[in-house]
Amino acid sequence: TVYTLKGEVRPERGWKYFLTGEAKAHLCLLLAAIAVVLAAGFWLDRFSLLYSDSGVIFGAGYTDVHARLQAYWLMGFVTLAVAVLFVVALTRSGFSLPIFGIVIYLGVLVLVNGLYPWFQQNFVVEPNELTIERPYIEHNIAFTRQAYSLDSVTSEPFPAQNNLTRAVIETNSATVDNIRLWDYAPLLSTYKQLQEIRLYYNFEDVDIDRYTLNGDYRQVSLSARELPVEQLPPEAQNWINRQLKFTHGFGAVMSPVNQITPNGLPEFFIRNVPPDSSVDLSLDQPRIYYGESTRNYIFTGANTDEFDYPQGDTNAAYRYTGAGGVPLNSWIKRLAYAYDLGNFRVLISNYFSPDTRIHYHRLITDRVRQVAPFLTFDTDPYPAIIDGRIKWILDGYTSSDRYPYSEPLNRRDDLISLVDSSNPLMRDGVNYIRDAVKVFIDAYDGTLDLYARDPDDPLLATYGRIFPNLFKPIDELPASYRDHLRYPQDIFTVQAQMYRAYHMENPEVFYNREDLWRFPEHEEDGATEAMEPYYIIMKLPRLEREEFLQILPFTPANRDNMIAWMAGGSDGDNYGRLLLYEFPKQELVFGPTQIEARISQTPEISEQLTLWSQQGSGVIRGTLLVIPVEQSLLYVQPIYLRADQGELPELRRVIVAYNDRVVMRETLEQSLDAIFGEASAPPPPATVPEATAPSATLPSTTADLVQAALEAYQTGQQALQQGDWQRYGDAQQQLESILQQLNQQNP
């Protein structure tokens, strides 16, 4: 408008000469600058071809290299030439030269950047796609395997022989004795019913780990007893209780994965409040100020005691003595936190003292993201009892979407699995991951220790240079910490998912998807779900001893028979080592779906399950586990019963399938006996004679027996009030023994 009013825009002169003076100079310089920017864009677009998804594979294909790359070069030079024409037009009258340049640019854009790649793809590539794209398919396979660490997978044949005997079972007792019979969901419900003790306690999750207990290498289930203030009764939801009183959870529950009581409930290694341990593992500091349910901020060191744990009709009190939290030892800090939290009580409360500390970011996932937001963290942090304290262990990943030729996780429908929805690595475009960092968080004081597990990862090395004091070398990881590292499930799932297609290294086989695998599927609550990896203690054929592994079977894409299984190591130098065992393709190896069908078709099993379902009980079929034992396979499935009106699942049967036999008995040992024969009886103990055993465990005098009976009765009543049915049953058995002894002494 300004130029028009000044008379420098004159339409009456025609389209070639309608601009003059400053208006022409201004417009030509602007267009020249835009042309230079576009030329730079075409130059940079050459590199983006490495991430092209327009061809048969991800990355630069034949059309990208032989058409689009040349088009970008040519478009860059043409655009620069147009910019020069705009500048030259400043020295000449009229506007015809820039208009000519714009026409040339648009023509080249349509022909070279549009029609030429289209023609190349449709008339040159697609009629001979496999032959022409072969080298680029090879690039995609090689770089994808590198990006997901699949090039380090060691593949071996697994003959799947049916040569198990009772002697072989006993030789592999460390594997058989650690078969997991308790699924996560039923066990979590059982923990909640038996060990939450009070309404305000909560078990957020059940995790699997391994410990050396009483000299035995055992696989156990472990859950921390937290105190989310949201579960307090509504009338107790006040500021004093939420921020000052109910500040921490207390203790943990631990049980072996394979042992049950006569009532079908789990046996406990650690239970109750305060923690009661039946193994040589102590929990010296059981208080949980930082966990998976600690979502609110709290204050410690106030003038009022904190609630510690219930103690009969009263409550035990506690004062925090740790180094966690931020001291509120000045009015400036109190004013700052009052403003930040939007709560004026922080400034005026009389409960505060010079020793008061504020604890926030107590949710461990939130806490670690505040420290290292550039990492992606596993969805399943797990607790471990280390040196008498509860430590949360969290796995951190480095990831990127800029790895050339590497297939993104969620690009192809045939690579997307049913288990991807909650995996944080399944965000759009990710095509590079590394298990890079191990994070340890103290449940009492919130201390974070980050250890760089993969120093060769370029992303982690870069972060380490930016934050030189953030990551500790993995060599400094204490042995007690190292014993509880486990290969994380999220990254193992992603690697297994990509390996379903990228085990095919032959370009022709890969192109035709001739050997595509999938995860076995099973029905749960009426819905079809993919089998998740599971942890197990077992001895692989090439290992010298039993180790803690994560395994997952594979089946062909359109069939249910098993074709291979993958294992990820967690112990010692084998941590992160991926092993693949392939079954003979000329033999039938039953997959989990086929075994479940055989179980359903076994009359005595199906009739029993149907009968239970009609008697007011819900039948829960647990996860079918495939257990490799030497060169053979054993299939194990637990069966749980739950009353329709109850929330206490009981493990009532264990199904074992081997070769052509399927049996269901009350325990795993009985099922194994039914297939392989009874185990050889252990030699009798050569120490205390049987006749003296009662006198070694029970008092001898009548007065002492009466006192012991009273104590057993009181213990049973206390356990009954707390809902600890196992301890109640033990107390009743002890009381019965004492009464029998009294009866013998006083006939």
C-alpha cells in the first residue's frame, strides 16, 4: 500500500513493468533470500533420504538414490540460479527476468522433483523390485540389527528331544524347583488380602528377583508395602495426616515362586509389620519414603511424631533420621515453598522446627526424570533388599529416531505386536535403543545413583560429557547391587519383536516374509493377548550353572507350533547376552496355544474345571510356561480358584505337559511324579533320634507347657486379627502339639 501511494506500483504499465524503484528492489531481495533458503533446504533434504519411508524398506531405496537425490541437487542449483536472477533484475528495467526464473523453477520442480521419481518408481523399480532393491534391503537388515543390538544374538539349534527322565529332573532340580507357579495378578491379590494389614497400606506391584537364601539360589516374588495417603478414610484426609503423620510405608513381602501352603496360599520368606524373616535376609531399614505410590509431598522432623506402623490397639511412632528432603531452616525457604506449593500453611504452621525437611518428587519415576529427562525409563521399577535397605532399581534407555536405514518400531503392521501399548520405547519413529543406565534409588532417603552400563553408546557418551558428574562407571557398582541386575523386559520385548522379522538375513527371504515369526497368543479374560517374556532360573545348554534368564518363545506367523525361543541373560558377564535356540523345522514342537488346547481337550481336566466353575468358584488358568530342561521342553500351567464373592485366589492345581502326556495334580511335585515316577526318597537324618524330637521342641514341665499353649493361642489370635492366615495356621498346629503333650503327661 505504501509503495502504491508513492507511485512505485503502476499496473497501467503492464505485468512486466508494474514495479519500479524501491518496491522492485525490496521485493527482489526478499525473493532472492527466500530462494537461498529453499536451496539450502534442498541441500539438507539429501540427508533425510536416509530416513525415507516411501520404498519397500525404511531408508534410501533405489528411487531415492537414483532419482530424488539428483532431483535435490538440481533443484538446489536451479533455486540458487533463480536467486541470482532476482539480484540481477535490480540492475535492469522491468520484472520479466525474475518472472522467467519463477516459471523455470516451477517447471523443474514438477518435472524433476515430482514426475521423474514417480516414473522411476512405477516403471523401473516395481517391475523388478527385488533385484533392484536388493542392496538397499541388505542395508536395512544390517543397520536395523545394529540399531537394536540384534547382531550380537547367538543362534544355536535346540533338538527338542523327548528324553526327560526322573534322573534328569533331579539333576536339574535348580531349574525345576524355581518354576514360577504364582502369576503376578493372582499373587498381588493374595498379598493384598493377607499382608496389607491395614486399609491404608497398598502393594502396587509384584516383581520377580533372585536371592541366595540359606545357601540356595532362589527365585522369589517381592512387593513393597507402601502407604498412599489417598487410601486413608475420608474423615482422615486432612493436612496434618497427609503431610505430617502418614509419611511412609513399611517393609516388604517376599515369597518363593513355587511354594504353597496346604490351603493353596503362598509361603512367606518375609512378612508382617514389623518384617518377620524366616531366611538369612534382614531388612534393617524397612521404611519407604520414596516409592511407586508416594505421590504427595510430606514434611519430616516436625514437632509431632510420624505414624510408623500399627501395634495392637496403638500405633508405633517415629522421627525421620535420614538425609533426604530439603531443610526448611529459614523463613525464606518456607516462603518459597509456600508459594510454590500454593499452601500458606507451610509458612505459618507451628508444627515446623529447625529440623523440618520437605520431601517432594517422591514418586521414583518422577524423581529420576527430574534428574535425567533425556533418558527413557522402563515401566517396571522393582525393589531389592540390599545391605538391609530397600533399593528401587530402574532401567534407563537411550533412544533415537535418526539411525540410518533402521526400521522404526511401529512402522510396519507385521512388526507391531500386541504387547506394545504400554512400552515407552514404542513412541513414533524410534529406531535405535540401548540398555544404557542402571538407576538405584534408596527408599528411605531418595538418594539416586546412576551407573553407565553401556559406555560404548554414543548418546550416553555425549550425555556423560555434558553432565560429567551424573553417571558413575559400571565398574564401581558394588557386588551386592550387581547381584540384582536383571535384563529389563521392555527392551527385551522390543528386541524380540524386531527379531521376528530381522532374523532373516537373506534379502530374498526377508522381502517375501517367508519366515516371519510372532509371539504365542493366549486367552485371558476372554481377550487374546500375546505372551509376555518371563524370568526363570535355568541352566542353558552352553552354560556351566543355573542363571537368572528372561525367555520368550516364538511361533511361525500363521501357525501355532513353536519354532524357536530367545533368552536374555542377567547374571555376571552374561548380562544382556541374547541367545536364540531354534527347533528343527522338520519336526513338530508344540507351541503354548496347542498345549492349552490339549489341556482343554483332556477329559479329567476339563470336567474338573467345569465342576469348579459351577460350584461358585472362578477358575483362573495361569500363564503357560515353557521350561527348557537340557534338550527337552516341559510345559507348566498353574490353576487358581477364587470365590465369586472373594478376592483371595488359591493355587489348587498344577498342570504339567510333556511329550504326549498331560496331567493335573495338587502340586508340581505330584504332577512330575505322575509323569516321570516318584522321586527317590532322601536318606533319613543321622542326628537327633525321632523319639527325642518332641522333647527337643516342646517344654517338659506342665507349667511350661501351659505357658507355651497360652503364647501359641495369643499368637494365633494376633495373626487372625491381622489376616495372616499362614501364621494363624502355624500357631494352631503348635497349640495342637502342646495340648497333645499335656494330655500325655496328664492322662
